[in-house]
Amino acid sequence: MTLKAYAADAKSEWIKSSYSTSDGPDCVEVATAPRHILIRDSKVPDGPRLALSPTTWASFLPYATAETTDR
């Protein structure tokens, strides 16, 4: 898997994780770009982003879902 820093895109619509709260440390947002799924820390909106291919994102999701349901 290749992770790359991705420049800010003012056109991206960021969606905050439903597991994130304004009080907690787990604040993750995602957005779609033409060829990537972007991931960032919602507490640092101008900070670094990860850009994943749609295939890599789809491969990651079952692991993220399993982690949240195991709590």
C-alpha cells in the first residue's frame, strides 16, 4: 500500500466519522477526489492528508469496521 501526502482541495466535501465526537481524540474525516479517497484529522483541517486509491480504501474498510464493532 502506498500512502501519500495530498494537497488541500477547497472543493472537497469532508465527512466526519460518526464515531468522532467534538470532545474525543478520534476525529477522522474523509472526502472523495477524482482518483483518491482523502483522510485527515478533523482537529487539524489544514494539516496533512492521506490519499488512498479506491481499491485500497475498500480493502481497509472491513478492518476499520471490525475494530469499531469489537469495542
